Amino acid sequence: MPTVEQAFACVRVCQMLSTGCQPIHMFRYNKSTQIVFILAGVTESLEILVFSDGHWSFSYEET
């Protein structure tokens, strides 16, 4: 289960995305890593990780 801090952070992130008119395509909690993954953006280019302590960051893939 996500932590309380994580749940509040997810709401804040989703609110920011909504305010910016960015669609949310996927919202998934991974039990093994205890991280919430959010895929958003018109071109699905925003990948956001929400950690159990409530901190969040963009996921940057190395190419």
C-alpha cells in the first residue's frame, strides 16, 4: 500500500498535471519497489516517480 505521504504527493502531482491540461495515461503502484509511476502528457513524454517518503521526480531515461 502507498504511504500517506505518497498518496498526498500523488494528488499534488496529478493536480499540477490537470492544471496544465496534461492527460494522465497511466498511474501504477509497484509493490516490489514501493514507487508510484505516472505516465502523462499529450505525447506521453512525462514520466514521474513518487517515492514512499512523498518526494517525487521526473524519470529520465539515458539514450
